[in-house]
Amino acid sequence: MIPTWAQIGYLVAAVCFIVALKALSSPRSARAGNALGAAGAVLAVVITFVAYKPDHLVPILIALGVGTVGGVIGSRRVQMTHMPQLVALFNGVGGGAAALVALMELGDVHDGQTVAAIATAFTILVGAISFSGSVVTFAKLQELMTTRPVIFPGLPVLFIASVLGGIALAGWLVSDPRVWVGILLCLIGLAIGVMLVLPVGGADVPIVISLLNAFTGLTVAAGGYVLGNTLLLVAGTLVGAAGTLLTKLMADAMGRSVFNILFGAVRGGSTLGGGTASDRPVISGGAEDVAILLGYANRVIIVPGYGLAVAQAQHTLRDLVEELQARGVKVDYAIHPVAGRMPGHMNVLLAEAQVPYEQLREMDEINGDFKSTDVVLVVGANDVVNPAARNTPSAPIYGMPILNADEAQRVIFLKRSMRPGFAGIENELLYDPRTTLLFGDARDSLTKLLAALKTV
Amino acid sequence: MTESIALLTIFVLAAFVGVEVISKVSSTLHTPLMSGANAIHGVILVGAIIVTGQAESAIVVVVGLLAVVLATVNMVGGFVVTDRMLEMFRGPGARKKELQK
């Protein structure tokens, strides 16, 4: 039995987690909230060591040390642009750990403990799904594999068969808790996870990370039930519930439904973008042409995207904007809520370059201004200004709110190539006669622009 | 049976709390919030320690230690990476101070 003081300690840790989540919802308190969450977690681990007096103490401490070093190094070294995939990976290993814990608990589940057996089966299956799904997500974001939806003939049938098989195996495990059935269940969970994420298009991946995060939360809750540990139960449920809501909020911000994201590609070809660059004519210009357009405009709006982050061009961009402002041009940044690879990505990036907050304008706030804007400078963004989201009902991003860059007098795209954006669909705006393209790495292009601007 | 009912009650109440606490989040904070929640489910570490600490056969100890490593990566890495993200979200006031330096 767990001593009362430990139970109370767990309660304190659980409260830390609740307050941490609350604080994370507001910019002012977010950082303190995260620290409080970490404090709660440390408290919980210390209590566990003291209250349960685990055997194999030294190996456990070594494993703890290894994990700590790995986690700290991984998260310290990662570049800002690679953060989403790191979160996916952390989520995956959490799900994997939950599945392993449940597998080890199988031996202690006895006849008659039906609910505990169900919770164990659930943890194994969903933990494995979360693990393999997160690994595929990681591979997609890291561009170790194609970011486009991967669909092969028979995938829907195989997927449904696997899910039914998983449920049947879970039922078997509940009636007869044997370890090898558990391992089989784990394997089928891994397969389901892979098939769940493969058909998801690149732009929807952050939403899938959030969903898998909620899955892992629920497995931790179920694991807590099996172990009779209220802290795991509360923390896992909190994350499961908050993660589910967050998934819905993120999908809403992109104008997508979670169901469509997961199963759209399986149901029909409509979520597939063309993915190939067409050879239609475009107008491309040199740095001087673009510098003249910018330098003699009255009003310019910058639309930053993932390309800016990849090129680490945020400082150069700020220099360019300051030069324009010195010439008397009114310049703002238009921040699409899902620009980049994660919501808030651009705010983080531009904040790092110390762009003043007031110049970062949210989509709803600035969308009316495009009509009276002379030049829109799109730096490494694509899907967030794609008019297909408004005009082409068959496009995968149809319905997503976009920045109305197409309403401006002139549009300039800084692009590496004609390759379509993350959603894998063509952007009509690129072929518009009012559009000028400047090819090259965003930082090189911006550096050239800045130099050219000083001469015109 | 009463214990299961107690646990079920905790589950249902925690689910409502989870939805309630994050219902008013701005889209800018979606990613750090997701990352923070991700770190919180790293407390499965507690479960991994408990199960490993009771393990009797060598193979279960090995699997348990693997679970401890994975859960620790999730928890420690999760909190550190969230902190790094939030480091960038300093308010305008904090940034001004920095510029004055």
C-alpha cells in the first residue's frame, strides 16, 4: 500500500500539472507554468523512489541518468525549425514507455480484474500506435521520407482489418492475459500507427502530433488505473482531454476537420495535391527589379513562412524592413496562424530577431489592409497565401483561412524553386501577371535585396 | 469495486478539468502548450520505476529499464524543449530591457 504522505505528495504533483496547463495557456505565465509542471514531475519521481523503495535501484538510477542526458542534449541542440519533430519523438517514446509498462504488468493481472485487463490491453495497443505513429511523423517532418500522403492500394482494407484484428486480440488478452498475446497486440498496434499516419499530408502533421499526444495521455491514464496510481491517472487524463481539445482547436485554425485529416486521403484522391511543378510561364526578376518595387512603395506587407526559418534569414529580413522604414515605407509583418511548421512558429522566429511586437500583425487584423497595399513580399511561404483555399473546393487546403495577398497591387515571392508548398498543391498566385518571383535561398535573396535597395 | 469507482470518478473529473483549463488558449501558444502537455505525460516514468522496482526476472528488468529511459527522455526533454520555445515569447517589456543593455 502506498503511504498516505506519498498519496498527498502525488496530489500536490497533480495540482502542479493542472496549474501548469492553465498557465501555459497565457503568454504572460507560460514559462512559469512550464517550470511548475517540471517541479511537479520531479516531486512525483522523488516520492516514488521513497515510497515504493524499488529494487534494482542502481540500474534504475543509471537508466534515469541516461534518459535525462539524452532528453537534455536532444532538446538543447535542436534548431528552432526542427522543434515540431522533436516534440513528436518525445511523445512517441512516452507512448512506447507506457506500452512497455503495461506489458510488464500483464503478469500481475488476475482473473476477475476485467477493468484492469481492459485498461492494460488499451495501454499496450494505443501506446504502440502512438509510438510508431510518432516515429512516422518524425520521419515526415525531418524529411527522411516524403512529406506527401503515402497511399498504396489496399491500405484502407488493411487498416480496417488491422484495427479489427487489434480489437479482437485485445479482447483475447482481456479474457486470457498472456504475455505473448500482449506482444502480438503491441506489434499490431505498431502497424496501425504506421498506417494511420502514412496517408496524412505534410501540412496536417502538427495536428496529428497533437492527436497522438492525446493518445499517449490516455494510455498513461489507463496505465495509472492498472497500477492503482492516482497521479498517473490524473496526469494522463488531463493530457488526454486537453490534447483532444487542442487537436480540435488546431484543426479549426486551419479550417480542417480531424476526421478529414486522418481519413481524407484514404477515402479518395481529393486531398492529394499535384505535387509537381508545372512548366507554366512565370515572371521572375532580379534583386534590383524587386528592390525598386519595394523602395518606391508606400505600403509593404511581409508574409513570412517556413522558408524564412529554414534559411535562418530572420535577421536579414529585419534589416531589410528597417531600411525600408528608414525610406518612409510603412511595413508590417502578416502572421498566418499556421505559417511555418507549427502554430506560433513565425512569432518565435521574428521575436528572436527582435522584431518589435507591434509590427507582427495577426491574420484577422491585417487581412483588410491588403487591398490598399502596394507590394506584398512573401518570404518562403506558399500555402498560407494560396487562393485555392478560397476558390478551389477540391484543393486539400480548401476552407483554410488565408492571407489575402492576392488583393495587393503587386506580389513578390522569394522562393527556392517552383516546388509546391508543404500541402503539395500548386499556387495560382505564382502565375498571376502581378507577381514577380525572385529565386534563391531566402537569406541570399534578402541580402542581395538589401544591397540593391541602398543603390536605388 | 469501490476502488474502481473512485478511480473512474477521478478519471471523469480530470477529463473535465483538462478541457476546462486550456479552453481559452490563443493560437500562438498552441505548440508550446502541446509540448508542455507532452512533457506532463512523461510521468509514466513513475509507472516505469514502480514496475521495474518490483520486477523479478532479468528480462522484465531489462524491459523496465528501457521504459525508464524512454519515459525520462519524454519528461526531461519535453520540459526543456518547452522552456526553449517559451524563451522566445518574452513580452515587449522584457525585450525593451534587453535592447537597452
